[in-house]
Amino acid sequence: MGHSAKTILVAIDPSPASTSAFLEALRLSVSMKAKLIAVSVTPRYEGNMNRWKIEGADEQLEKPFKACLEEAATEASSFGQSVRTEHRIGEPVDEIIALAEEEGAGLLVIGYSDRSYVERVLLGRTAAKVIGLSPCDVLMIPQFGEVGFARILVGIDGSGYSMEAGQRALDLALSYGGEVHGITVLDVPVEKSLRYGVLDEARHKHFTALQILAGQGEKLGVPVVTELREGSAYEQIVQYSEEKDIQLIVLGSYGRTALTRLLMGSVVERVAALSRRPTLVVKKLSTNGVRDQV
């Protein structure tokens, strides 16, 4: 479902991480002149609280989720902005995705807590499911994180999905006056490269993809810095982002069929688990959301 107006959907809950996510979504909605919708989902309780004689059990469960929506509306009002709030009951992933589809959202914003790596991996399955099923781009905001566009890092591996991510990075850099850093990482086992000469072939493929990105940047007038590294893709991406003080990481995905891949520990999920920097997962190029800025 597409709409002529750009729409940003932000999923919030009573956690501090959601506060950061909402504030960044609010800032983006202002700069992009987009409609902002905040959704909070109370998980459906499958047990029987009545047997414990808890009066108003449903109201008690819903209260903190409704309260965070009220706080979001108050925060937006203090900035002279408006936000539509939506409270739902059910499976959070299902309800968030359903609303994104109903509203034709161009960007879905979610926050994640500042926990240890293992905790973020184990507790971030909801985020992984949202990314896998989302019909639009997903922006993950770490707790206390802020989105900037002065230095944007995009992972390039030669696939169509990564090239779409590269285009989105260029669009954002052009809109906000930033520069793009394109990184490609060769993760080829040594024994395989020696036996079949895979490494040279991979280098050629990935270097060509970086050249294409740089060429597109030159046409748009966007500065592009390219880097070719070897090792683990997610580790090198995170390391580079820290070395260069990157403000936004942009990664491609594999559409809405990527759920299994994500849950098994993809580059996207691992980068989000390791990095303290906002990460934009590009699902597709559309006529809505961020891309409309160019």
C-alpha cells in the first residue's frame, strides 16, 4: 500500500532504548517532512490472571505501553511537531509489520538496548524478525544513539542488494551534504583460495562494485571513499565504523524472505549486535520514505 505522503513508523515500548529511537524518528520526520506514527504493542497474555484475582489485569498490562505513547506525544508537542499514536495488543512483530503495511510506511525505526553482545543477540530476536519481515527500510537506533549523515558507511559485496544499499547511501549523502564510505570485505578461506584461485576472482568482483559506487558518487557530486579488506565481514564493518567515526551504517538485505538467514546470524544482525552506531537496513528502493529526498 503506497501513499503520496512519506511516512515514518517508529515502534516504541517502555524501555529507555525506545526513547532514543523516538527522538531520532522525530528529528528525521522534521527534516524529511514526513508523517510520523508511533506504535506500541502490548503482548497478549495467554494465561489466566483472573485465577489470581488480579483486578483490571488487562489494564495493568497495557498501562506502561499506553503511557510511553502519551510521553511521545508530549515530547513531539514540545518541539511543535505532531505524531499519531497507535496502541495495539498482540504479537509485537505481527502488529508492527501489519501497521507498516497498512500505512505504506517508507521507513520503520526501532531501538535496541545498550547491553552486552550476547544479551543483544539473545534479546534482539524481535528486531531480527522485524527486519526480515518489514516491507520497508528499517533503521535501528542503539540506546543513546544519534543519526548523522556526514559520514555514511555502506557494505558492498557486488550483489544487487548491496548496490541498492549503496544507492541509498548516496541519496542520503546528497540530501544532507555528507560523504559515503564504501567497504567490501573478502571472507574466503585460505585453503579454498589457494586451490581454486577464488580470492583473485572475489577481489575483481568486489573491486568492480566499489568502482561503480565511486562512479555514481562522482556523477552526483558526492565524495566516496572506498576500502577493500579481508576477514570477517561484520567485524571489519564495525571496526571501520569506529576507526572513521562513521555516523550511519547502511546495509542491504535479502527482501522479505531473509528471516531464516537473519535468525541464523547474518552480517546485518551481527553488525547491529556489535556496533553502537545507527544501522539502516535497505529492503528495497521505493517511491516512499527516505529515497524521496532526492
